[in-house]
Amino acid sequence: MRRGDKAYFRLGDYVIMPNHVHTLLQVLVGHELSEIIKAWKSASARMMGQHLGRSGSYWMDEYFDHAVRQERSLREFVRYIRQNPRNLPADAFAVGCGSLSAAGVRTGGESKSAAGDTGGTVEET
């Protein structure tokens, strides 16, 4: 997930679930969300295939994204991402954050989000 952070996008909070991913990111100028998602899916499928000893498709072709244009929406998406795995055992998911979160994305709204004015994207695959 972190490969490309600060080069193609700014990564915010994310959660990797057993069968899908939620992530908050801000696509940087000159780059496209579709290319970032394609690269993530390709790299992760290769790693899963090596780990499992098999090849093939692991991801659905489509993904779902939402533009974030207001601080309130940003806080709601961050809260959703953080709460999504609450009913799973701790070893069934991975959570993290990248440079966007370090730049000031907070659920309490105590600081200005880097994505608040420029538009971020929440992606679900």
C-alpha cells in the first residue's frame, strides 16, 4: 500500500480486510486513480500468488471510489475505515496510515486536512 506514497498519491488511513480493502488517499497532480489501483492490484496479486503457490485473479475488475470535498465527509470516511474491522479477530486484518494522515487528517477535526480542500478519494476494492 505504501509504495508510491508521496510520489503518486498521499496515503491516509487504510484497512486491509480478508476480502477487500478500504483506503483514503489523495491522488497527486499528473496521476490517475485507475493507474494507482491497477498497480496495487497487480503487485498484491503477485505477492499473494507467491505466498499461496498459485496464480490467477484475486481482485474484482471494478472498484468503488468517493470524492471527499468537505472536512465533515473526510472525518466520516476516516471513522468508517477505522471502525470497519471492529467485529473481526485482530489477526484477520491490517490497519495503517501514510503521509496524508501524518499531514493532519484527524477524526476529531482538530487540524485542517490536506485532502479537505483539494479532494481526496476513498477507494474500496
